[in-house]
Amino acid sequence: MDTQVSFIFTTFLFIFSGVLVMIMAAGFAMLEAGLTRTKNNTTILVKNISLFSISSIMFYLIGYDLMYGSGNSLIGSGSFLSNVSLDTSGDYSGMSDFFFQVMFVATAASVISGTIAERMKIPAFLIFVVLLSGLIYPIQGHWTWGGSLTGEGSLLEGFSDFAGSTIVHSVGGWAALAGVLVLGPRLGKYTNNGIIKPIPGSNIPIATLGLFLLWFGWFGFNGGSQLSMGTSGDVNSIALIVVNTHLAASAGLVFSLITTYLLFKKIDITMLINGALGGLVAVTAAPDVGVMYSIIVGSIGGIIAVCSVIMFDKIKIDDPVGALSVHLMSGIFGTLAVGFTSNSTFLTQLKGVVVIGGFVFITSLIIWIILNKIIGIRVEPEMETLGSDIPECGVEAYPEFKRL
């Protein structure tokens, strides 16, 4: 194919895929609002639109250059997109690559929002987003997608994560786990005698809409990660990736349905939502392998998402939307599963999970503890009981519905 035509098509892939991934921001917002209580819905929406904007600005200022800066050091160099080339003689527009990559940063931050929902102060959360998107995410991204630790003889040589089961989703999960351990569960979620009190979401239709928006956006998330559309082979690979992504989500949902029915004799819609998302996260590490691989990995990812929700509740880690189960647990599984393909080995994948997970968790835990000491990260008990919408935002999500 002509070089200029290849440049145009690959640039278009990045821009169009980035637009699709942006739809996932709406999906996260709807999912989180639907699975939490109305008294906190405005706060949740403020967090979601703010994190999207803040992470974009921080990734522009320093994150992108830390991640893709030159050299093999642990941290890239540059700022203000100084490493973005505007030369049309390359494979694609540098700005299109930034636009695509910045959407991934917002995805990682969105995972945290759901896990700490209904009891964290907005300022504390947004300060953490600044540090996640400007430092934590791009540093570990520099080791992997930036290539500083994946070259021959490097610590993570051979590590494979096609679209970010670990590099994006588990990173958000590890940061969220650190935060929720410092934050603690919602009031009344766990009683002293060991009873787990369900706290139902406010709007299941909205949560279901969130799933479909995320599912739709994931075609750009995984499909765009082919990173090239300059040949017929690239286009064929993108088609395979899109099909595999869809079937993994479908398999995750079907097997979560079966799992919930076998466990509870009921079909829990919230488990189905997380089952589909678990399938999507799991296949993201290798959506280019094959159809049967994607169905199997998606199925197991869906089962893991369901079982992990139960596990986290039993150990009293309160995750209102199941984000840890979906993004952390299914993300770890999906990354390790690549080790059973020709793309990598199990030990190589395990090393990547441990190195990246250890760095993100420990760094995040330190930041959360410092924030808690300096400004406090949890809202006051009275605010948590009455809801944070009016005290923190001054606007209720549904003002016409009078509370009893």
C-alpha cells in the first residue's frame, strides 16, 4: 500500500478507536450510578466527568512523555507532548496516537471511582487521579508498552499484554484495592456478627445501559490496539479482534448466568453485567489469538468475576460495583492465560503481573495513606448516611423525588 494511504488509514484507526473508547467513560458513569444509591449519584457523576478531564490534562502535561519518552530508563523523558512527532513521513499522526492512548488512562482511573463509591471525598479522589494519570500509570506503561523493560535481557522480556488486561485494567484495580483498604467499607455493609448486608443499586436499567456502552466502546479499545491499518492483513486482524472481543463478552455473560443460577437459584442481573465485563477484561490481554481461545477465556473471566464478588464480600472488602472482581481479578487471569499461548510463557506473564501489581499497589497505598493523614479521604458519617450530593455538590440527582 502507498505510504501516504497507510498513514491515513492508521491515523484514522487511532482517531476512530479513541472516539469509541471515549464512550466507555459514559458506560462507567452509568454503571456506577446505577449500582449505587440515588443520594450519591450526583457525586458519582461529578467524579466521572472530572476524572476524565483531569487524566487527559495530566497525560498531556507529563504522562505521555513519561510513558513513551526516549531511552531505556525506568522513566521516560519530556513533557507537553515533546515526544509526539508531527512529521507525516512516519506510520501515523503522533497526535492521533496521543488521543487514542489518553482514553486508556481515563479507563484505569474509572475503575477506582466505582470501588470507592459512596464514601470518599471528591477532592481526595481527584488528587489521586492527578498522580495516577501523571505518574503511576505512565511509569509502568513505560516499562511495557514504552519498551524500557521488555527488550532483550530486560526484566519483563517477552511479557505480552495486547490491549491492557494488566497495564490498564489491573493497574486501576490495584490502585483501587489500596484505596479501599485505607478507606474501609460503607456504613452498615458488614455487621459485627458477620452478616453481609446487601445495599441494592438505584437503577438497574441505567446500569445495564452502562454495560452496553462499555461493550460497544471495547471494540475500539481492543480493535484499535492493533495499532496499524495499513495492509489487508491488519484489517483482517482488526476484524478478528472485534469478533473475539464480542464473543468473549457474550461467553462471560452466559457463564455468569449459569454460575449465579447454580449458586443462588436466581439470575442476578448485576452478576450478569459483571460477568460480561469480566469476559471483556480477560480477553483484552490477547484478543488476537483465536475465536475458541477468546470464548474459553471470556467464560472463565465471567465466572471469576462472579466468584470474586462473593470472595471480596466474605473478607469484608466493600466494592459497590464489583470493579475489583472485574478489572483486577479477571485482568490478572486474562494476563496469565496468555502464558498458555505462543505469545508468551506463564512465568513471564506472572512476573509481569507481580512487578506491575506490586509497584502500583505499594505506590498507591503510600499515596492513599498520606492523603488520609493530610486531608482525610472519607466523608463524615452523617454525610455518608444522608448522602453526599447536597453537601459536596449542592445538587441532587433526582430532586423531584422526595425522600421518605
